[in-house]
Amino acid sequence: MRILAVSDVHSPRYYDDFIRGLERVNTPDLFLMAGDMINRGKIDEFPKLVDLIHQILGDGFPIIACFGNEEYAESRKELLSSDGHRVIFLDEKLVTQEIQGIKVGIIGTQGSLDRPTNWQKRMIPNIRRLYVQRAERAAFLLNKLMNKVDFRILLMHYSPCLETCEGEDSRTFGWLGSRKFYTVIMEHQPDLVIHGHVHGSVRYRAQLGKTLVYNVSIPAVGTITEIEL
């Protein structure tokens, strides 16, 4: 099963890189978006990206996405109404897909930060508790899928581990991701974790126990990530 995954296009910022990435890959069985596909809540950019995927790769595969911090909370309802028929958005939810006879369970979440930004602390009440709840929810959904699917995939925006943040200052990890999700991964061992958000990484793949973790941020990787599962 071939998976294509990408995040942090921040369209129109890395739009050209996205086009070049699509032109160098083959049609996948599954396309995953790990958030920040648009820049600063520019909802009108999202349909352009989906149009490109269909124009270059066709439409015979599911596109599944989670939200990033640039898909602003107040704009998500509009995003769902405009492209919810072409993209499956997962916000603390799961979906199962049968692909080439393989049953795949995908959980989507924005993820958590160990250190909320000053803006988040001002604007989002109980943000620290929310970040704890997201990790707890991911653990619950991973457990729910246990022995019910052939592969479990955790699709998230923020990073769950230091390993795929290599190249960034490790002291800033609290603003890049959360150790809470590292614990979730080590305890529940999904087959694959896809994340973004980390633009300055120089290491894009890590293995945590039996779990493969990929940072698919296009500013870091430079292209769309191909994964054979």
C-alpha cells in the first residue's frame, strides 16, 4: 500500500513546492494531510490544493486530513462545508478504510504542545487541559482499533517526539510537540504516525518501538513524502 503524506504547505507560501512534489510521485492508495495546508486561515487556498491532487494524480483514492494551527478554529466549519465532500477531516476522530483488501484505521488530531503559546494561553481557556485531553483521546481511539484493523495510523499536526525534530533547538520542543503523545505511542504502538509542524528538521523518520514516525513538513522535507506500508 502506497501512502503519500504532506503538511505545512501554508498555501500559497509553498504552493510551488507542492506542485513539484505531486509531479514526481505516482498515484497513491491513500493521501494524508497533516495540517497547515493553508496559510493563516486562508480557506480559499484549500480547494486549489485538492484540485491539484486530482488534476495530477487522479481521484481514485481517499484524501484524509487533520487540522493544523493555521487552519484556524473559527474557519474550520467553512472549510468542512467547502471541501468536506472531497476530503475526510478528522478532528479527534477515527475512520476506517479498506484499501487493496487491507483494513486501515486512521485517527486524526491536531495534537498537543507541552508549552502553549502566549496567544493560546490568552485566547483558549483551559488550553493545558485541552492538550491533556487530546492525548487521552488518541490513546482511547488507538485502543478502540486494537485487533479490529490490519494497520493503525495516527495522523497529527504537532510532533510526538524529539527524534523527528532533530535540527531544531531541543529546548524549543515544548512549542513543537508534546511528550504526552510520545507516551501514547510507546504504550499503544500504532503502526504509523504522520506529523508536521517542524519546519527545521533534518531527520524525517524515526522508529519508536514498532512504530514508524514520519515528519512530512514540506519546508523540512522539500517534497511530498512517499511511504510503503
